[in-house]
Amino acid sequence: MTDEHQSKSHDTPIHVLDLPQIYTHPSASILLQTLTRLEIKPSSWSVGVEHDRESGEDVAPIDEYGIPKYLTSIISNELQWVEDDDERERVWEAASARLSERSGRTDYLFHNWAPNQAVIPHDPFSNHLPAQPNLSRTFIIPQPSPSTPPVHITLLEPSLTGDNLGHKTWLSAYLLALRLPSLLSTLFPINNPLHILELGAGTGLLGLTAAVLLPRAATHLTDLPAIIANLTQNIHANTHLFASPPSVGALDWSEPATTNEKYDLIIASDPLYSPQHPAWLVDTISRQLSTNRDARVVIELPLRDAYLAEVHEMRKRMLDAGLGLLDSGEEVGREDWGSDHGVERAEVRCWWGVWGWA
């Protein structure tokens, strides 16, 4: 961005008209500098604008109005005044990345659109915009003792395509991970060797947190086969945190059990997103939870209007299976999935519960 653009008041948002306009034939270096400034950084549920503030620079915010159109104007332009082919490619790639960051986590516009394609498709039903690229986020989880430094867990979240919703770290997993330090110290005050099972582990935040907090436990993270590769990668990326790294395996709740393994603690977050899930989930818990009277199930899920019937059904099925609700509560967080490119995130009410044999 030029000195003129940088000299704007740090309190005044930068408008799209303040950016170098294509008709002025800005150099590749100016365009790349501008596109770097427009990058949206991933968050870990921190409140506020997602632009990078870690450098310590006092930078003006971006007014997002018109930015997607500005980016498409770069992508659709042949940039003939930029003589170096590699520089043109870097500009197109950077502009495409900035546009993808503003498209949300799923691919819903301009799919398979070449970066230098001259004509931009406008029909959202015929083409899709590439989903936000793969991102890596670090989550900070407190330890039970205030004198112990918090745990930093770094997770890869691949671009969301198709139905692989397990490639995203959901709010309820984060909230329950924050609750685990106090919860586990109450449920299991003596650090005995335990067997822990996470159902629907996704990116692994909840299970990895449990493995760090209970270093003598054998923790097993499970999900559908399509999720396992990324889950395994996240375990490897955080191996330095564990006395014994968690194991990982595919587990489809809808299929007959292939193991008689029993667990002292079963954990799950956001496990209900189809009408069949309450029955499958409770059946799996009933099969795999130890019959020991101290065995526990800890679940947290968002109270989405579309799935309240599934929540009620799950609770009923848990009671019918002989499990009693020992403790529960509600809390509110802000999901980073939503509108306005993650800047404005709606509040989400979540419910958590601790279950044991009645």
C-alpha cells in the first residue's frame, strides 16, 4: 500500500477507494503489499476484527464493503503492464486467497475458477467460490493449577469441502476443553490410569486437552474414516505435549461394534447433527462405557433450534440406558462460523452435562 494510503488516520477505516485502483496500473509490488494488508487471519474465538495485530503495528481497520469486488477485479484482469509472469501469478494467487478468506469455510461460489480467468461467473448456482484455505490455529487451554503455564494446542483445519464437518474446530469443543481442567480435577481427583474415549473427535482439541490434563490416561480419539488423516496429523503436531500420545481410530456409530474395549471416561462435543445421531450416540456410549460406578460421560453441544429435538431425544435415551445426569449447565460463546467474514459472530448457547450410571 502506498505511503499516501498508509498515512490515513489509524482510527479511520480504509475504504476500497483508498486502495490502488487497477486502472492506474499499480506495480506488482504495490498490489502484493495491498493484498498482504487485506489478509484475514484465523482466530481462536477472540472478539474483534480478524486482521493481524500481532506485529504490534498500529494499523487502520479495513472497511469490507466493496473488497470482494476489488479482489475479483484483480483476478479477472490480465495485468499486462506487469512484465514478469511469476509476479503476475503471485498477484493472482494472493488475490484469490484473500477472496477465499472472505467466502467462509465452505466452497459455495466460483468452484474450479482459474485465478486468471478473464470472465468472473456471477451465477452462484452454477459455480462455487473456493472455500477458505487450510488454516492452522493455536488454542490456549488453562491448567488446573494457576502456577502451571497454559497448554498451547495447534490444530490444522483443512478447507471444508463436501460433508467433512469434522475438519473444523467447533465452539462446543473449545468451551468444553476450557472446562475440562476444573471438571476433571473434580471427577477424578486422584490421577489414576484411566481409559478415555472421544467420540466424534474432529480436529482433536477436546481429546488432546484430556490427554494433556491426565498424562497417565490412555486416550483414544475416534471419528469417521474421512477425518482420521487430519486427526492423526494433529496428534503428531502436538506430540511434545504428551507423556503418552493418544491413539486414533475410525469409529462409525451406525455400524456394529468391532471391539469390546471399555472406557472410564467418554467425551463428546457437538455430536448431534442428524435425526439418527441420538440413537447411534447413546448406543455407542452404552456399549463402550465401563460398568464401574465411577465411569463418566461428559458431553457439550450447542442448543441450535434446528436440533433441539435431537438434544431432547439424546437426554431421554441416556436416562433409558440407565445413565443419570450428575451435573449440567449452560454457557454462551461466539461461534467463528457465520456471516460477515468472521468479524461479527453470533452468540451461541451451549449445554454441557456429566453423566454416570444411575
